[in-house]
Amino acid sequence: MQPFYQDKKISRISAFSTLDYAPHLHNALEIGWLKEGSGTLAIEGKAFHLQAGDLFIIFPHFIHTFFDSNEAKGFLAILTWEDLNPFHCVLADRMPVNPVLPMGSWEQTRLQDIFPLAAEESGSCGEEVKKGYCRILAGKFLSLFPTTQRQEHSKSTLHEILAYLSAHSGENVSRKALARALGISESTISHVFSETFHTSLPAYCNGMRLEEATRLLEESDLSVTQIANIAGFGSIRSFNRAFRLAHGLSPSEYRQKRKTVPSN
């Protein structure tokens, strides 16, 4: 899966069967519980080993990735900024002292009940109920993780690039146009993508478009053609080809499979 900036629009709570995920960042709070297995979480280049029973939290706008997943299963919640109004004062200028809470250092019973229930019901309940679960989980997690003053990012070239591409996600941004918009060289852009993400700018942009298209397939009733246009694909043919390459299914087949497979 390609790295990308994820512009999260809808809060989601779901089960996962692997933790491997390419480097990315988003405008949401991410919290999770690793029920089984192991893996590694890296935030802004710092790695944290995850074991069964651990909780983890990632504040908005921190570059992070998951790798070395070994039979990892658990639950993940992505909580949008809009749905986190009561917690903006904490999330805006604070950061967790340690983003991982080992098993045994937290009261497991309540969260073990909330996560599966929220994941099971999130696919069928109304938006207000989803938001309620999201806020319960956010409140529980933020009370468990001590925070410290957020260290101001130096507005690194990487963050500038990702923010610009997020704002122009529906466009075919060339390396030349990106370099001109940010006042940096094309070679710098190539270096950032090859060294940090081990991919190219076109592949990165394609990953962003696929992420948005996948979200729309799961969360909307829009037609496949409409989704292809919104996500920025030049044609339905190019969308189908890219989607099948990434998922092994056509967009229509993927949507149908999601409807027939239980969410938990």
C-alpha cells in the first residue's frame, strides 16, 4: 500500500487482521488495541514495539507507520477532528509522553467491551451513535495517556509536501508544479519520496486517490463512475485498473464483498 496524507472525513471503528501500513499522516486521532500478535509502530521516525494487549495512540498530524506485523489482530478507531470537539484543547497543543501503553498497566475490562461493541455497531447504527462511541473511546484513551507540551514541527519539507498534496488531492500534481508551488527543487522532491517513502510522486498521488475512492465505496452510495471522478482518476478504465491492482478486485466487486462480510 502506498503512503499518503489521509484527509479523514468520517470517524470509524473497526477490527483489523494486520497492522502493516505505509507511512502516512492525517487530521484525526488514531487509537487502537492490539488484541493478539505483535508489530511495530513508528511515529516521526521513532519506533515502538507492540505486543498483545498493548494500547496505542497517535495524535493528529504526526507521520506514522506500522510494520513487522506478526499475526496482529485487534481494533482501531479513527476519530475525526470534527467529532472531537470536547478534546480540541488537548489535541491542539499536547502530545503523548509515550504513545504505547503496555498490557497490565491499564484496566482492560472496560475497553475490551467497548471496542468490539463499537466496531460491531459502527456499520449499522446512526451517525450520532457512532460519534458517541468515538467520544467515549477518545475520553478513555486521553485519560490513560499522560501528555506533554507538543513540540512545534519545524515545518519540514516533508510536511509541506504532504500538506500541499492533501489540498490538491483531486489533481494530477507534477513534480515541476509541486517544486514551483513550494519553492524547492525537483531533486529535493525526488529525494524525499525515494528516501522516506521508497516510492515516486505519481505512485504516492495514486495511493491518495485510491484511499479516497476506497472510502467512498465503503461509506457512500455514489456510483463507481462518480467515485472515479471525485477521487481524481482520469477515466473509469484507469480507476478500475488501479483499483484491481491494489485490491485484487474491481471497485464493484469490492463494494459487494464489503456488504456481505460481517464488520467484526
